[in-house]
Amino acid sequence: MTSADRFVDAGLRTWRLYMDRAGKFFGSLSPPDLQLEVAPSRNRLIYIWGHLTAVNDAIFPLFAFGPKRFPELEKIFIAQPDRSSAQIPDAAELQKMWTEVDAALCQEFQKLSPSDWLQRHQSVSEEEFVREPHRNRYASLLGRGAHVAYHLGQAMLAKQK
Amino acid sequence: MTSADRFVDAGLRTWRLYMDRAGKFFGSLSPPDLQLEVAPSRNRLIYIWGHLTAVNDAIFPLFAFGPKRFPELEKIFIAQPDRSSAQIPDAAELQKMWTEVDAALCQEFQKLSPSDWLQRHQSVSEEEFVREPHRNRYASLLGRGAHVAYHLGQAMLAKQK
């Protein structure tokens, strides 16, 4: 492994660690568990699970991997707060989507060279990227991993009583 | 900037982002605010602030930067759960410790070359590191940053009502 490979490896391991923890946590919850709120009148666990799935799904276009797998999630779990949509996916559907997004992202991540990781993501134009080269795929991976950790911390409050 | 510099920059930016968010959040709380719990019967905000300060302070010996600045924090905020210690630092003391640890860590981080970042941290022996080169300073930085994000997510629940 080169030094650059080591840095990529560290980013992917941190991502994997929190994705595994989140996947195990949400995947073990019963449908009634998923209705629990992380704190009084705050998000339900099912909403946080859907939110993380939707935000991770958006990595496909952001990293130029292709379209989102489940574009319908954005409206329910990103654009709107919890309890806004009359119909949201149930536990079995979310489990399937979570697993599919996670597996497909991992597959794409493995194809990237260290230099690919340092290329711009699609929310920044080529011109902007010349001035702001820190807006690269790798930086987004770290940001998205921290986003999983942020919400996992909240989710753990609902169940560990 | 070389590629290696870019990876280090991404790790430090993610660290900085969550440290700034946490510093701003906790630093704006009044003493009564700091007594709020993140969820019923769970950690108080002052405990989470102290916990993050203590865990960050432990980066000094972990990264071979020198001794902890405030070794007394470990017993109160890591070894014991909230409400175990009769006496804990107050808001003004924690603010001072948080700022000092943050500033001194940043100063040390700036001195490291990309190759220094990929050296082992002090919880792994030289022999283990040969087999497990992923246990380096950089990977720990990412892990500690995610740890800040994890608890910040919880802390935000107490105040944003």
C-alpha cells in the first residue's frame, strides 16, 4: 500500500465502522421499536433510518456514480421533517433499501483510485474546484461518515434504556 | 499541496468542522442549560462537554504529543457515568479546558507531516503495527472526529426544542 492508499483506507474504515454500527442497530429493531422517539417529540427511529438511507443514496449522483436508487426518499426523509408524510416505507422496505444502497456504494468506492478520491464532487463546478480543491469526494466521504455518527448517537438514546 | 497533503487536509477539516460546532454549541450554554439532559434520565450536557474534553485531552499521549493537560478529567468523565462525582468542573472551568485542549491539539496537528500522520499511535505496539498499519494517528483522528459528531448529535436534542 502507498501512503495515499493508507489515507483512503482510513477514510473507508471509519465509514464502514459507523455504517456497520448503524446497520446493526436499525436492522435489529422491531416495527414498534422503530416508532420510538429519540427524545420527547423529536424524530422517530424509523425517520432517522430513512434519513440516513436517503442522504447516503444521494452519494451516487454526488460522486458521479450514477442516479439515486430510491429518489422518492428525498421528499419524505430530507425535504420534510418527521410525521409530514402520510405514507413512509415500512421496516422491511427500509431494510432492503439500506442494504442495497450500502452494498452498491461500497462496490463503487472500491473502484476509485486515491487520485479519483481527490477529484471534485458534483456539487462543485470545475471553476470553483480550481479555487476550492478541498471540495473533493474524499472530504465528502468523511463528512457523510460523521453525519451517520451524528444521528447514530441520537438513535442510541431511544433504545438503550 | 501533494495528494498526501490533501488527504490530511480533509481529515483536519472534518475534525475542525465538528470541533467548531461543538465548541460554539457548548460555549453558548448558560449554567442552567448545561444541567439539561439529552433525553429523560440520560447524560446532562455538562457531562457530554466534559466527556469530549477528556477524550480529546487523551489524544496528547495517544499521538505522542506529551502528557494530558487535565488528567483529572478521565475519572470524572470517562471512567464514571454522569452523576457519579460529587464535584465536577463548572461551566467556566470546562470552557477554559476545552479551549486549551483544542488550541494545543491544533498546534501539534500542524507540525505533523503526512508521513507522521501514518505512524502508529501509542495504543499499538511496534510489533502489532507491522501487522496492523491501519492503527495510525490519522485513523484515530477520523475516529475521534466521529466521536465528537456522535455526542454533538445527542447534545443538540437537549437544546433545540
